[in-house]
Amino acid sequence: MEGVKSSYTEEQKHRIFESEFLPHIDVMYNFAYRITYDEDSAKDLLQETYYKAIKNILKSKLDRKRVPLDLVEKIKTRIIKES
């Protein structure tokens, strides 16, 4: 997560990723796959979306209740833009 400017230490960023983002990765992948029907496209979409979501969320105070909602919203927005 280089280039992200925040008040979080690298250790805190790692813990946030493992506790708040990683548990949702399978659900997000399945969602992306159902929309794209292509494994590679779903993986690319998920990777780009996670990167952008993590980068943006770590810039501000993390609202742990919104993490899954923010990820779903970002995936939906990207799919609509790419359609």
C-alpha cells in the first residue's frame, strides 16, 4: 500500500486489510464474476477495486461498518463505467 498517506502505520494497515477487507474477498470476487462471467476480468476488477478502496479508506478514518458496502459500491460503479 505504498503511496498512501495516512496516519496509519504499516502494521496497522496490514491489520486493517486482514481484519476488514480480506474476510470479504470471496464474496466480492463472486459478485464480480457473476457480473463479468470471466475469471480474469473478475480478478482484475477485484484487484483494482480493492486497491482503490483501501487507498481511499486509509486516507480517512475507517468506518468498519461501511467497508463491505464501500467495496460493493465501488465494484458496481466500475462495472457501470466499463459497460
